[in-house]
Amino acid sequence: MSSNPEYQKVLKIVSEWPPEERIALASEVLATVAPPPSRPPRRTLDRALGLARTNGPVPSDADVRQMIDEHRREKYGA
């Protein structure tokens, strides 16, 4: 608690407000102290999705199993 008389006066007034308004005020006060946390740009997700995108149709389960089998044959020989 602060010994500042204005602080005490504001606290007394605000304590009578509904909880939603007190939370909103607290958020705004905190925003004046530190910048909001940064989020990665949306384009990062767009790039990641683009890596998985193909020009052809989506492979079926059987196609995927065949690709995995071919990869294992190449890697381990058979």
C-alpha cells in the first residue's frame, strides 16, 4: 500500500466499482507500465501451412503406407 493520499483516494473510489470495471482499469494501468506481449506474425503460420501444401490431391492412407514402405526400403535395403 502506498502512503500517497491520492492513491488511497483512488483505491477507495475504485473498490466500489463492479469487478469487470476494476479489471479493465487494472489492465489499462498495466499497459502504461509495460508493452503488451508480442505475438508471432500470422505469416509464420501461413508459411508453415504452405510447406505442407501440394499441387496434387491429398494421398490416401494406402498411398502413405506405400511411401513409408518405399522410404524404409531405400533406407534399410530390402
